[in-house]
Amino acid sequence: QVQLVESGGGLVQAGGSLSLSCYASGQIFSDNVMGWYRRAPGKERELVATITTGGRTNYADSVKGRFTISRDNAKNTVYLKVNSLKPEDTAVYFCNLKTDWPFRGDYWGQGTQVTVSS
């Protein structure tokens, strides 16, 4: 099984920045997609950004241009640099890892809280 552990959340003022990290351990296959999702109070979970092992990225429109996702394949770690934070960014941010081969898998971390004050 794959275990994901996030870190780096906290309380920041609007316009501030944070750096989130997620370390994956366990049986991790070479081809995978790691990403960040978030869930605000009373809202559904939504995709923030994803990145493949090859470095291809995808961002939600709401964060494009402000957030940057990256990964270190050797360390099995994915990062999310969050800039120009808005109160609307307040949420629990979850790390995710998906695989399709040789087995289909979908793994989640416990989440890290990001709170943006206005």
C-alpha cells in the first residue's frame, strides 16, 4: 500500500505564500500522477493541480498563475507552492497519487490545513 503524508499548511494573510509538501512511501510504481486537491468547509473536494512523473502539469482555473506544482521522483515527493493567497483558498489540502499500471490505485493523504485571513 501507498502512504502519503502532507506538511506545510498554516495560517497566512491574504497575499501571502506557503509551500506544501507530500511524501509518498510504500509500493510506488514508476508511472503515476501525483496531485493536490482541496476541500473547503461545506464544499466538495476539488482538484487543485496534478503532475505526472514526466512533469506534465494541470491546474484548476482558480489557481492557475498563482500556484505551482512540482515533484522530485527520486524522493517520491510532490510540492505545491501557493502564492498570492486569497481567503477563498482556505481549505484542507489533500495529496493524491494515482496509478494505472500494473495496478490501478488511488491513494490519499490525511490533509493539511491552509487558512488565509483577510
